[in-house]
Amino acid sequence: MTRNTAALLLFALTAAARPAWGQSGAVHLGAGQVRAEQVFSVGDTVARSGFAWSLDGAFGIGPATLAVRYLEGSLASDDTATETDLVEGEVILWFAPVRWAAVGAGPHVRAYVEEGGTERWTMWEVRARGTAQLTGAVTAYGELWTVLGSGLPVTGSLDRGLGLEGGLRIAFGRLPFSGQLRYRVNQLAVADGGRLETVEQLGIAVGIGRR
Amino acid sequence: MIRTGGAALVVALTVAPTLQAQVPDSLIASGVRAYRNLEFDVAAGFFTRALTLLGVADTARRTEALTYLGATEVYRQQADTAHAIFRRVVRLAPAHRIDRLIFPPEVTSVFDAARRATPAVAARLDREQRFRTGVGGFSAILYGSTFHQIRVELQRSDASAVRTLYAGPIADSVPTLWDGRATDGAVVPSGRYQLAIASLDSGGTAVRILRFPLEVVTTRQDTMPLPPAPEAELLPERKTTTGGLESLVGGLLVGVAVTALPSSIAPDASLSGGRFFVGGVIAVAGVVGFLTSRGDRTIPENIAVNDSLRGAWRAARDAAAAENERRRSAADVVVRVGAPQAIDREGS
């Protein structure tokens, strides 16, 4: 965890501890497995996997919620054993007209940091989320999103950008703590077969507050 | 002629009462002069005539005349008469004490003997008193002629006792206070009562009763209504679910979506099995939620809210009931005191 991550964590915990900021607030610290697969135009496929930390925060006022996410991990290539750092960040502004559904939009940035340089993907996404209360303490949710605009590190335009996240949120009784189990997959396809970028994440998180 | 006659009538009407008051005064003054000149028969005549002319209510001058008359009888060697006259003085003004600078010991000793033989009580009280029960009361200060036992009662107009205010000895004075309540603690209703102060002999028999008629007016405060029970505001405490449709459908939908959709979102990628694990857990959780949410269930959040509402209502009800109890037991009381009447037992 870098110094930036620690600063973000400290800020998020401080914010979650002050409910006066909004009607709801939550901060979760997560960990999990990340797998990134890149298919290049020449037909080469590079698969990397590794462990990543994540920090999520959500602060809501009425039907509006601002959700931020930061992820950082180190991925190793399955073939060459070279390591690449993966850093992701996203800021999504959600609006929930009803309890079980919400729509949101915001930027999502992904960067691969290597010794030779940093490859940064910027995506402007529109998302939809459905929520179902399974028991008094367990909630299931599923998110789907598509990329409307992008900034690519490669030549060509984005042909397709889709993503999905699903998981469970568990409230720990009357305590203000909660946990999450989640799976996420996101694929970006650059036009004319220029690049196929897929990132899969499986992880758990625990934190303060409830979304 | 008519004007002169009218003026004479006005003068006569104005001067006549003054002259009437001056006659007993001059008779008493003449009697005192004769007494000092040792003309006791003459003095007795003046005092007797003055007493005949004095009104019954003129206690001060009657007391003065009787005291000098008693002293005169002492010097006329009429000891029994002097004793009887001094007893009249004591009954008339129980708090009266003979002036030992004016009268010699042979007189004062007879007076003291008469005082000791005549238990009586005088009372000093305001003619109208207002108070609130629990805050103030109807007060009177009693003065005794000599040390003896007394019983002070608030009575109805038929002399039945409402409350005994004091029963015990009196020497010089005793303060009494009535709080507006009967013996059972209830505020007495408005009506006519009397304050009866009985002087008792050594056998406990009343030898003299001093009665003050009382007109008592009690005004009670209005009570407040009790707050209504919050039945309309209570939330349902139980719910009968028909199968937890949200749990089942939501869990299965999300589970299937997490399991199946990644293949559509990333058709060209070789995905891990993590989606099956997460999707399966979600689906199973949905089924578990479906099974556990069926039937009749309590709603703890609503029960807590209802308990809070009921608690607040009970507190408000108890507070109102306590306030009403206080108001019911309290009243504003006005006591008007009439002219006293003393009744002496014959021969005492």
C-alpha cells in the first residue's frame, strides 16, 4: 500500500465517522484477486494476475450518492513473471429513485505502471444497479455499465466497453460494520482489433457504515 | 325659622352619639376620681351606671369599668362580689392582665385568684383570610386567661366536628393553623362552619366555648384531560410474508446475472471461475432468505418505535394524572369570620 493509499484510507475513515456529512456513509477496505488479460492486434495474449487492495467510499444525501473507489495491486505475468502495477480509480455519482434501483455515471481510470512507462485508460461510464434484500442483513446487488467516452493509450477508437459487478453486502447486526463479497468483470475492445482489454476482480471488503 | 330648625336638627343628630359616648366615659372618669379619693360607694355607683350605659361590644371600656368596680368592691369588703366581678372581666377579656402599678396587691391577688378560677380563651384572627391548600392556611392566635386545657375544632353549623385543630394546654398563647382540609384530608366543601374553642376544666368538661362563625368558600382547579393512547400512531409489529419474493427472485436474478453475463460482456476472454462462486453464493443466499422470510414475523424496528411511543404516552398520562390528583386535592379557600359568641357553663 502506497502513501497515497494510506492518505486516502485516512480521509475516507474520517469522513465515514462524521455522519453529519450526509444521511448515509460507508467506507470499505477490500482485498482480492485481480486478473487482467490483454489481447494485442498481432494475436499475442498477455495474462497477468495478482493481489490487490481496494478502498471504497460512499456518501449519500437523500437519493443521491457519491461513490469513490481506489484499487492498487501488483500483477505478475503468467508467462514471463514480469510484474506490473495496476491502479484503478473511479468516481460515480448515483441517483436512486427507488430503493431497489439506481443509475449512475462518472469517470473510471485504469493505469498499468511499468518501468517503461504508464499506460492509462480513461473511461466515462454510465451504470445501472439493481438491489435485492435477501434477508434482514444480506443484500444482493448487480451493476451493469457501458462506456460512453474514453481516453485510450493506443491508436484507434473504443469499439465496445462493458462491465458488470455483482455481490453481496452483509450488515453485522446492530453494529455499524458491514462486509462485501463481489465479482467484477470489465472488457474494453478497441476498434479494428487493435486491443482487447479484460479485467476480472474477485474480492471481499469490510468497513464502517452501510450503503 | 325652618332653616334654624333644620340646623338644630343636624346639630342634634351629629352631637347626640358623641354625647352618648362621652357619658359613660365621664362616669368612668368620675368613678376613677372617687376611687382615688377613697369614696368607694360613690365610685361603685359611677361604675355601675357606666356599665349600664356601655354597649356590649365596647369591650375595652367595659373591662376598665369592671376592673375598677372589682377593686372598689375589694375595698368595700365585698370579697365575693369582687371575685365575681373579676371573673366577668376574665370572661370578657381573657388576655387582660391587671395593672400592678395602679392596683395594690390586695386587689391584684383577688384578680389573680379570679383569673385562675376562670379558664377562658380569646382569639386574634383576621376577619377574612385567603389561602391555597398546601401553601397556606387559616390562622388564629389564641390567648389564655390561665393555664388550662383547650380543644380547638372546626365544626359544621350543627356543631359536629370536621377537624380538631388543637387539643392540649394553653398558658399564654397558642397559634393554630387550619389547612382547609377535614380529618380525612379532603378539602372541605363550601359552606358555613364554626371555629369552636373549648376551655376545659380538670375533668375535661368544657366550661366555656368561644365560637367564631365561618363562611368558607372553596374553589377547585379544573383538571386536565388525559392524553389519548397512541393507537393510531403505532406501527404494525408483525407481518405475514407470502414467501419472500424479493429474496428469491432478486437472489436468483443477481446470481444468474453474475454467473452468466460475464461471458457476454467479455466473450473473447478466458474468465476465471470466481463468477460462479459469487453468483452461487448470491443465489443460495436468495433461497435462504426466501425460506427464512416466510410466515409470521415480528418487526423489531417497529416494536422499538411502538415501545418508545407507548413509553412516552405512559409518561405523559402519568404526569397528567399526577397533576390532576394535585389539582383535585388542592383548592383556593376564602374564610370569612363572623362575630364571636362565648358560651359559659352556668356556675363556672
